Amino acid sequence: MSLVDLTALIRAILIPILVVTGSVLAGLLIYIFFVRGARMVSERRRDRLAARYRPLVEALLDPDLAPGAIRRLGASPVRHRPAVEGLLLAAVKVASGTFVDQVRAAASHLGLVEAWTTALGDSRWWMRAEAARALGCVREDAVVPALMARLDDDHEEVRAAAVESLGLIGDPRAIDALVAGLSRESRQQRSRVVLALRAFGPSVVEPLLAYNLRHPHDTATVAELLGQVHAVTAVDTLTSWCSDARPEVRAAALGALGTLGPCASTYYYALRALGDEVEVVRAMAARAVARCQRRDAAPYLATGLNDEWAVAAQCARGLRELGPAGRRELERVVEGPATALARQMIWELDHRAVAPGA
């Protein structure tokens, strides 16, 4: 094949390729310009609608709700409802008390509450999650049973939205369902449940104790929750559980008492538990003793420095926090497995002392 023929062949191959490539690039550019243009038009429309309806939505947050404010908002065209919905949800996230009631009334008047309730059964998980969150934002207590059903949803994001919303609504009917699902949830979801229960405030204590009476096999879980929701009124119950035959219950009760902080009865129950036969119980007892911040606890914590690691670590940390009384006990450790741990705590005390002026 001559050079002329080879050149012609290459040209015959390259020209179609360049034409196709150029067409594809031109098509992509047109698509990008179209998408960007459509997005700009959508954003401008959204901004116009927001400017139009924001005053009406803000009127709902006025303590002296103007007569007809909800009616005027309800007169908006159906095609504008998504924009109004966004404004209502944005407003209710920073509202409380009667303001939430007014926003909920407006959402109900617009048919949004009914639409969100229906969307809880949507086949798309993100629609179910958004609906659950919206209902929680407006504190719609009529949908509590439907939200409780979403606690068993196949998708974790929907379960998370249901938990958050039930916490916002604060209906005691949801407490049993929230506690019952803890054992099968992830750590992140458990944290959400604790936050939801904490949102109930002091009123959550009695329902938790009532739940334990009906489900005594969940006592350890309830004890842990009582500590996490700062249930100071449950100290007597927790101290009684320190003598339970089940080690997991004793450990959970002592852990909760340690979380709740200093208490005279806590101190003596925790001291007794330092001699428990189960390691995790002794560890939680050491933590509870240390949290009481009593200098006379130093000798008792020192006896645990040669215990199993979980216990020894809690005792060492406790001694570190007891100041001079704890330091004296740490300095007495000159041999044995606890020596390195005691030296570490002393080093941390010295480092803490010089750090402010470093």
C-alpha cells in the first residue's frame, strides 16, 4: 500500500470519528446549557414564590394571629403548594408552643397533613422519611400510631425519621414502642431513641418504670435508659436493682447511678458492689464510686488497681479525679501489674497541672 493510499485510509477513518465526537460534544454542551437554564428558571420561580408567601407564613408566627391569615394562605394555587410547604416546615423548625399549633393548623387547612400521612405508606423510602419528619415538625399527634408502625420500616432512614418525630410529638403512647426496638437497632439509631426519650422530659420516668413491670426481661435496658435520660427521680429504683440476681442488671443500674452523679445512697451501694463476683459489675461500681467525688473513697478504689483491666482502669481514673487523696494512693503502688497504670495517672496529673502555664 502506497503512502497516498494509507493517508486516504486514515482520513476516511478519522473524519467520521471527528464528526461523531464533535456531534456528541455539541449535544453535551446543549444539554448542559439546557439543564443550567432550567435550574435558573426553577430557582427564580422558587424565589418569587418564597417572596410572595413568606409574609403569610411569618404571620403564623405572630402571637396575635391575624384573622384570615390561614385562609389567605389556603387560597394559594395547588401548583404553589410545594413552595408553601417548604416555607411552613422551615418556619416550624424554629418555632415552639402556640406557634407550632398555628403552623399545624395551616398545614392541615392546606391538606398537607393528610398528604404527609398518606405518604407514610409510599413505596419510595425517601418519601416515607420526609413525610415522617414533616409530621414530627408540626407535632401532629393524630399520626402517632402510624409513626409507631414506621419503627419497623425496612429502611433505617425511615425508622430514624419516625424516632425523631415521636420524640418531637412527645406522646407517651410511643414510649413502649421506642424502648422495645432498642435491642435490634444500630448504635446510631439507639442514640436517636435516647434523644427522643430525653425530649419527653421528667414525664418519661414513670412510663419507663411501667414498661419494666410489663417486660422484666428488659430491666437492664430500662436501667441504662434511666441514666441516659437523667432520671434523678429513679435513684431509689436503681439502687434496688444493684442487688438484682442478674449481673447485667446490676451493672446497668450502677452505670446509670454513676451517670446521674453524686448521691449518698449511690456511694454505699457502689462500695458494696466493688466486691461483686462479676467483672463488669465491679467496673461500673468503681465508676459510680469515683463519680461521687468523695476523698474517703480513695482507699477503696486503690484496692481495685490490681483487679481485671476494666476494673483497674475505672479505679485509676477515679483516683486521678480525687486530687491529692487519689494521688497518695497512686504513689503507694510501687510493684505489681498496677504500677504502670498508676504511673500513667500520676503523669496525667502532673501534665494537667503544668498545662495551663505551658
